[in-house]
Amino acid sequence: MVDVLSFCVDKHGWVADVGANVGLITLPLARRIAHRGGGVVAFEPIERNAARLRASAALNEVRVEMHVLALGEEDDDVTIWLDRQLGAATGNARIGQRQRPDEEPVTCAVRRLDDLRIRPVDALKVDVEGTEVAFLRGAQRYLATHRPVILGEFNSELMPLQNTDFTDVPPLLPDGYRIAAFVAQGVVEVAAKKGLGDVLLVPEERWPAVIERVNSASDVAFGQEGPGTD
């Protein structure tokens, strides 16, 4: 995933990591693109995750602009549920109703990307555990203005809990965006359908360059589960 996102950096030198967690993507990506004078704009609603990311960014001396909030379709304070079975781990945070009695509730702020003064980025990584459609609804103006490549981890198991699926995505994209899915050989264009998971959403004008970079990278391992983290 870090490789794929770095291939999308060409103009602004910055990437946004929406759902950054403790920085598993943010930190290596910031190191990878540092020579271009860029960095990563990170959005993470869980304060303890954000604190770890801040500390790691300082230790690694990379440029990370940290925002402790979730991105959605309206300003609100919501309950995010954490999986206590993970112990000290910090993943699997999601908005919605409690699914199991051992989940821990944490109150977090949600804001619309369109209402924030965020610098232009070349690419967005979106991993928001089922609320991808809500994110897109709150980012209409930003996406239309800056037209970033979107690497989306669309969660086909959690999206139905928000009464959405991938077929809700294309109408929320600016004109001229194309969909590419990850296969063993790289990425190929696909039509929207239910169940799509990891995809690249690429503006028409950037399609040739981005797809060529991704597909010509011999050191990137692809598969049916999507892009790797290295």
C-alpha cells in the first residue's frame, strides 16, 4: 500500500491517511516521500492512537499533520467501538451500534472534510471501517477541486451496517473517476458492483500515469486481497 500511494505523488507531494491508526501506513509513506518535500495529513479519531503516531513521527523526523477526528458527512460527536479482545492493539475501531458485549465505547469527533482547511493532496488512503460512503458525502467539494487518487479499503462486511455498499460509491465521485481493482498482475479497470474491497479510484486525467507506475513496479506484490503494506 505504501508503494501504491507513493506512485500517486507527483504534484503536491502530500498524501492524506484517513483512518491512520498508529501510523502503520503514515510513517513509512512519510519517509518514502520526504525527498519531495512532502508528508502525510493523518486523520485518526482515537486519541491514544494519535498520541502514538505523533510520538513516532517526531522520532522519525517526518512531516505528519495530525488531526484527531473522524471524517464523515456531518459534524457530530459519535461513539466508536473498540475490540477489547485485541488487548493493547488499537485496530478495528468502528462507528455504529455495539456488536458484542466486550466492545469498549470511545466518544470521538466527526467532521466533514469539506469544512476543514486541508492542503491539497495527490492521494487519499481511506480505511474507515464501513463508513466510506459517509466520508465521500462529506468530501464532495474537496474531491472535485483537488481530484486526488483514492486508495479505498471498502469494507463489504461493515458497509451494510450503515445501509450502504460499493454501488453507492460511483455517484459520489466527481466526473471522470475510474475504478481499478487489484489482481495478481497489478491493477485492472472494473465496473462498480457489491463486494468490491480494495480499489483505486483514479481521475481520468491521471489514469495513464498512475496505472502505468503501479503495473510496472516489479517489487510490488499484488493479490486478490489487495495491495500489501510495503
